Amino acid sequence: MASPQENSILREPLYGQPGHLLRRAQQISASIFHDEIGSVVTPIQYAILCVLLTNPGIDQVSLAGLAAMDTSTAASVALRLEDKGLLTRSVDPDNRRQRVLMLTDAGAVLLESVNDAIERLHGRIFEKFTADEERVFMQLLGKLVDVNNHHSRAPLSVSRRSGRSGA
């Protein structure tokens, strides 16, 4: 129960603040991701592999933009995925300072192998939602992300994300 002092200090209760709820939602999603996928890949590694599946041969800077992460993080994650044999990194012949990235067959097999787990993750996140609530939530969440992309420390480098329903 909130004390009278807390009610006079906070203009908005913590559990009604969007930033807090979004952080909690991310924690929950990451926890369910780990439950379903295990330690095969992390959510960030999964995102990078998905970007490479639909954008073969892109450079690390473009990868970072399409995965909405900073370039140094994308580079270090790509290096770990290369060590796992899930992608290849090679020098770009047109710009020797850049690396061209390709999903390996093992990376494609891994993505295919986690499809059922991703579907279960989705189902678990929305198990208490009606189909209409899920659709509206995803539509509004997508809008929130799109209209605030410019505030991100690592903004998505394209105006529309592919693969999102309702976009």
C-alpha cells in the first residue's frame, strides 16, 4: 500500500508508467524466450540471424541498422555467431574496412529448428489475450516503436519493418 508521502511525490504510480511496463514486458519476453529456446541463441543473436536470412550479403553497419542495435554490439554478436558456425564474415572487396555477412546452412537450419519454439513463445505471451486484443496490442506496439524510432540510441534504419503483421 502506498504511503501518503509516496502519493504526493509521484505524479504517476510506477506500475502505470509505460517505461516500467515496457521493461517488464521485455524481461518477461526474454525469460520465455530462454524457456523455449534454451541457450542455443540469445534474443539478440536470433534477431541478427533473422535479419541475415532476409538480407544476405549485407555489411555489419547495415546489419546493425536493420537489427536496431549499435554497430559495436552487432559486430561482437556477429563474431560470436561466426564462432558458432551460424554466419560467415568476409572482407567486402569494394570496401576493405567492411565485412559482408552471410547466414550459413547451419544458421538457416537453426532458424528453422526454433520455429516451433518461437510459435510457443508467441502463444505464451498472448495466452490471456483474445485474438482481437493481440492484434490491437501488436498494432499499437508497432506504432509506438515506429513513431519513437528517432529517440532510440540505435534506431531502426528503415521506415517500415518487414514481417510484421498490421504494418
